[in-house]
Amino acid sequence: MQQNGVRTGYFLAISLLLSSVMYFFASNWSLMAREQKIGVSVAILVLFYLLSYGLSFVKRHSFLSNWLLVAGSLAFGISVALLGQIYNSHADSYMLFVVWLIPNLLFAIFTRYQPFYVTSYVLAHLAIYFFLDPSVVHVTREDVWWFMMYWLIALGNIILFWLTSTGKWHSKPIYYLSFLTFSVSLFGSSFTEVYGPLPELLYVLTGGILFVTFLKWVPSRGFLIVTASLLSLFVLIKFISYMVIYFSEGFFVLMLLLTVLIVWGAVVGINWLRKESTHQKSKWVVFFQEAFTVLVTTIAASIGAISLAGLLFLIMEDERVIDFLFFLSLIGFLGPVLFIRTMNATVRYTLLTMGYMLGVASVLFLEGAYWIIFLLVLVYVWISVPAIPVRLLTQLTFLAVLATKLDEYLPSFEYVLLILFVTQLAMHYVKQLPVVLQNSSLVYALLSLLILTEEYSQSLAGNVVVNLAFFLFSTYLLYRTLHQQNRVRFGIVLGFWFAFLLMKYYDMLWSLLHKSLSLLLLSLVFFIATLWWDRRSKIEWPNSEPSIFTRKALVLLPVILLQFVLIGYQVWSSETILANGKTVKLELVPIDPRSLLQGDYVILGYTISTLDQEDIESGEKIRVVLRQQANGLYSYSGFYEIEGQWNRTYEPQSSDVVINGNTIGSNRVEYGIESYFVPEGTGLEVERNAKYAIVKIGERGDAILESLSNQ
């Protein structure tokens, strides 16, 4: 236990330190020149690798040396993002993640260390995501293109899944991540409007094959649930889309009949499974029956509840339909569930879920004490039906209604969150409750407190107190669950702990700089406290494998050197353009978002971004000629070059400047100067005042945005 506690302490300290570094650079502190920022980022990178190397000689802490090596790889990515900020490269550009990926992938290949596998996988998919959907410019893509991309991503991930599942490549995280990405990618492909119904049919066919595979041939609970959940969501989305198109009484009647058919099919299927299975009482069969029942219930109840409500609204056409739906939910759906004990489980869950949906939809609009009656009924259901799925659904429904209605009566939503936190935390510690319900109560308690850290805005001091309370409480729970050796609860709390760090990045009540200093202080506290605990407890560490640095120093050093070379090359090439490039002045129009790794920036739209009266395809490299006008501004001259071919005969003039770009559809071009990073909180001021951009363009046509001007 003490070993795990010490490991956790060091892990949290490193995580806080990395977060502090990221927050600091994202704040874009105006008092630091770009040379100082580069120097600090390189120094941090060197520090991580030196610490990793130094601790490689401490055999009992080889894990810490390995973690610091991974931290150095992450710090390299932060440094690359900082260079993008300094030289105003695209926010969250796919090239940022490609450059970050290269040495990280080499680390993974040479060390076979799982964290490098996972980060390489994530970086590769982030690069793909931002290539397909850039954050700064809107690229026009055809549905055929998207369909092919979805299937290519799915194909790549199913190959990874096959490699890891057959043991040809040992990586459990990639095993699960690749299947999840494969499933989501196929799910996305089903909504592309190409080739008629082919995308939908392919997805349903593939999903059906996977469902049977994980049910019968290669039994897997997790993969079966993922496949069935996405198929259910697909059916529900398609139902809603068809409802919008065919909104009529006949359509809703047909959907109600479909609901009955789905429930009947589920009952027949489960009965068949019970008869055919040779292990009817095994945990696997019982689990599948419950999971399958819940999934069928969700999809059937959703279609049935929406269809019934829509049909009644079309028939009655007045406000009485809401009162009717409320009493129908209690008498027509919840009543049979409570009083007919011999009812089939699938039918019971479907009626219960429909009753909850109709009840919630009606009490949210009804005035008076209807919601109190509904909550009392929910309490009665909780007591009367002890099945775990029913209680989980009842708990969710109860909290949703309670939170919504209390918000109407209490002075602010902050009180509602506090009530939910206290009550759910109390439920978590009720020992008589099943473990699943204790865990669900812990999730709701932490979620309420986490939202409270965002909602509390009465004062900065109060906000700091609430945030500190969440941090201390979640940290306490981390060590508490670790002591209890409860992996599920530890995973829940750790997820919320990291979610808190991510959410604070977008909390505007206090600056990123102050958050960075706070996280740095907390990191030092964790390091010192863990080091004290480590030495005081005199833990007898088992003989462990030597650190990666000890075993792989000769292959690690060239990769680390490559990182510094990449940073140096980016600095050199950018500084060369700034020093020797030709200065041009361009007209612009800005707006203001935030990049996760690089901080606040404004998106710049240029007059040269649209080539009037030109028909050019998306995805082409282009060289555009800019020409100086009488007012000193540069604008599109009417000439451009694609693949060595000019659009018309071009005769250079002395003021002409050629700039490189990429076509993005609709006669538009992006030049890599569409984002301008600003110190935190100054984006609106820049948006109001900036009218022109001062750009340096090198001899080869590469451009760097140097500054903005209002005149």
C-alpha cells in the first residue's frame, strides 16, 4: 500500500508540474520576450531529461526515471506548441502534432514502454483530426471524401486491433483504444450522404457481425456493450431524422408498433439465449441478459415515449396533453411495473423507462406540486424494485427532476449543486447499498462539486475556496481509495481529478498565470510530501527492472537530440524570415477563441484569402502573387501558380511578393498566418482595434505574421 501511495504522490506531482508549464506558456505572458520564452522551454526540457537520467541510477525508483522520460516527451510537445504561439503558427495545427509524434513514436519503438504507445496513438489521431477539420480555417469537404476518410481510419484501427488481439503487438491500451476508435469511425461513416443507403447498410451489417462475434464466437462484455450501444444510438438518431421528415399521426402509430416489435424480439431473443446456453447461471450469461435488456429498453422506450407524446400532441392540440401525459406516466406505465410482479423483465424495464421519460417531460412544464408527487413515486419504485438497473435509472431520473425544480425555488443554482453533493456523498457512505450504487453516488457527488467550481462566481475568494476544496477532497479520496485497494473508485476519482485540471484551463475568473503559479506550488508540495513519506516509511522496494535510460541510453540520446534539432530548426527558419523577409501590410477581420496548448488567439480573415472569380479545387498547394497598391496595402494581383502552371501569363513587377498557401475550397486559400496569439484576456481589445496585419514573407514564399496594426 505504501509503495502505491508513494508512486501516486510522484505521479500527481509530475502531472501538476506539466499542467503548470502548459498554463504558464498558454498565458502568453507579455513581460517575457520570445528569446526568453524559448530559453525557458528548452531549459524545462533539459531539466526533465537530466532528472530522468539522474534517477536512472536509483534502482528502487526506476519507475520515476521512466515517468520523467515520458514527461520530457510531453514537455517537448508543449515547447513545439510554444513556438507556434511565438511565431503565430496555426492554433492546434495538425503539423504541431506531427512534429510532436515523430520523436514520441521513436521512443515507443525503441523502448516498448506503454505510455509512449498511448501518447503516440493519441497524437497520431489528433494530427488526423486537425488535418480533417482545422480549427482556424473552414475547409470544404465533400461527403464522399468524408466517407472514405472514416473508412480509412476504421481500417487502420482494425489492423491495430488485430495486431494487439493476436499478440503480435503487446499493448492492452491500444487494444481497447483501437476498437473504440474503429467503432466510432464506422458510426460516423453511416451519416455521410453518399451512395444512397449504402453507408447505413454497411454500418448495420458490420455492427451485426461484430455483435454476433462478441456474443458467440469471441465473447467480450466490453466490446459487446460498445457495439450494441452505438447500434442503438444509430437507430435512435435515424428515428429522430425520419420523424422530422414524416411528422404525422400515421408515422407515430407505425413507430409505436415498431416499439412493440422491438420489445417482443428482445423477449424472444433472451428466452432463446436461456434455452441454448449451457451455462444459464454463469455471470457472463446473466450480465449479457441484463445489458441487452437495458439497451433494448433504452431504444424501445425512447422511440415509444417520443412517438406517444407526438401522437397525443397531434390529436389533442391543447395544453391538457401535458396533464394527460403526467397521469399516463404514473397510471399507464409505472403502475403496472409496481403491481404486476410476474411481468417479463424486458417489458417491465421498457414500461418503466417510458414512464420516467413521459413523467420528466411533463413535470418540467407543470406548475404546482406535481414534481413532488413524481419524486415520491420514484422513491417508492426505488424501494419496491431492488434490481440494480432500475435503481440506477431511478437515481438519475430523481436527481434530474430534483435539480431542475430546486433551481426554480432556490436563490441560485449553486445551492442546488451543494445539496446534490451532500446527499450523494452521504449515499456513497451507506454500507447497505450495493457497490454499484455507492459508485454511482460518488460520481454524482464529484460531478456536482466539479460543476460548482465553475458555477460559483459571487467572489474570487469564494471561487478559490471552492476550487481548493474540490482539489483537496478529490486528492484525499485518491489516497483513500488507494488504501482500500478499490480500483474502480480510484479510477473514478482520478478521472475527476484530471477533469478538474482541464476545466480550470477554461475558467476565466482567475488568470492562467495565477493558475500556473498555484499548480507549481502544489506540485512542489506533492514532491516534498511524497519524498518525506518515501524516506520516513523506509519502504522495501522489490527488485524491479532497470530504468529505460539504463537499458536504452544509446538509442534514447539520438531521439532526444532530434527533439532539440527540431526546435532549433523551427527557431532558425522563423527568425530567418523575420530578419530577411519582405514586409507586407494586409487588411484583416478578427475573432477570438482559445487553443488548448497555446492560449488565446484571434482568427484573422484576409482580403487575399478569397481569389475572386477563380475556380480552384480544395487541397492544392498554391503560390499567390501579391501586389502593392497605391495606399501601401498588398492585395491579390490576379495571378497564382498551382503545380508549376500559372492561371494566366504572368509578368512580374518590382513590388510583387509571392506567398505560399493551400486551397481550402470555395475559391479560398489559407496561408498559415490566420491566427495571432495574444496575452490572456486581450483578445477582445485586439478584435476591436486591429485592422491590418504586418507579415514577413521569405524568399521561398513562407510567411510569418509579425504584428497587428490599427493604421
